[in-house]
Amino acid sequence: MGLYHLGSAMRSNRSSGQPLPTVWRTLTDATAVFRRPQLVLIASAPGVGKSALALNLAIKSGASCIYFSADSGPGTQLVRSVSILTGRATGEVQRAMERGYAFEKELEPISRIWWEFDAGPSLDLIDKCVTAHGYLGAYPDICVIDNLMNVDPGEEGSEAKAHKDILLFGLELARKRNMCVIVLAHLVGEYEDGVTPPPLSALMNKIGKIPELILCPYREETPYGEAMGISIPKNRDGIANAAGTYTVSLKMDLNRMAIEDHPSGVQMQAV
């Protein structure tokens, strides 16, 4: 336990509240900013691109990162990462790997990202991995937990309690280690169509009270073709609307794992 005046608390950790390097100007302009320390929840229907969004952030931000990839194995993440780094289609990358090409040179820029592929990581394992990263000289800027459903909370109880305990752990981890902790999650059934802008009530087990920033990707059609819409139902440091009506749009090509700003800049529907 530690008690601080606000001024002394900030002086003891001068990087607290600092944003990560901007990857999408659209989100930044909409006041949805990834910061340290912060707990962020990215929740969507399956196949919409929440894992692609988190991986693009980890790669393009240039930040140090631990990625707990319980939902996808090393081969899948290798293909996705190379596609983001090179702009090649995932199928092309997969075929090159099958021919024996290892993409070692292409992967050099993301040696700052460490991976854990345990299919059911415990909270103790997550904490130990983050602590181990600290032995390199600093804790990571980003910790991605993909997916909430895969994490072992370590105690018996309901799914709702487990999810709450995991998110409270993530919030405490973010503050103790001054990281941006990003947890990926699913939505309730009626919003699993992937095309309806999700409100705060779409989150499973009413877990929206704990994260400081919640982003809910969905698929949308634009004049440029299919895109990733993102509703912002909660944002403790900026603009949000719990009804899911405050949204932004990003250019998306999941065949190449590409998520970018639209050429025309910010596109959002205000409250």
C-alpha cells in the first residue's frame, strides 16, 4: 500500500498518462488514445478484426510489447505479422513459408515484441512474464491479452466473476507496471453479426465498468469498400457514447492484415 499526494505520485512516474505513439490519426482525433497506464478493452464479433487491430498497434507503434496469444498459435501470428510488415497477402506469406522461406530479415523490426502462446494462461503466468521483461531494463509499454475467454482466473466461480477478476487484475497490472494493457473479448449474441455498431450493453457479463477505454470494431461499407467501423462506448479520458453512436472508420484489408486511416482523414458519426 502507498499513499501519495497527486503531485508526488506524478513525479514518481513521469511517464504516467503519456500516450503511445500514434498509429491511427482517426482514433487520436476522436480522443480515443492508447495511454500508459491504462486498461483497454477491444471487443467485437468473431472475424471482424480485433486481433488484427491489436497486432497492428503492437507492430506499428514501435513500442515494446508482450503479446499473450492464447487464441492463435505461432504460425498464424507469424503470417499475420509478416503481412503487416510487408503488405503481402496472408496466403502469399503462407505459401512462401511452406517453401521454406523464414522471413527472418522481415521480422527483425519487431524483435521488441515477445510472445507467449499458452492456450490458457493463468494470471500468475501473465504477471511472471511481465516481471521477466522487467529484467531487460524496463517493463513493456504494451501488454496484449488475446483473449479474455482463454485466461485462467485461478479460482472457481461464475464466468461473470472470472471476467471481472481478470480485468481487475489487468487494471492493477497496468498501474503497477505503467503499461497499456489491452484485453480482447467477445460480445453478446445479438451483436455477433459483426455489422451493428456495438453499445456498451453488448459486452459479455457487464464488464464495461472496469476498462478505461473500450473500442468495439464492426464491419461497414464505405465509398472505399469494406472498412472497420469502431464504436467508442466508453472513454474515461475523452468522448464516448454508451449507446454506440459515437463511431470512427478505418480503412481495412484483412487479406493483408492492413488497418489504416482513410485517405480523407477522420470519418465519424457524432453523438
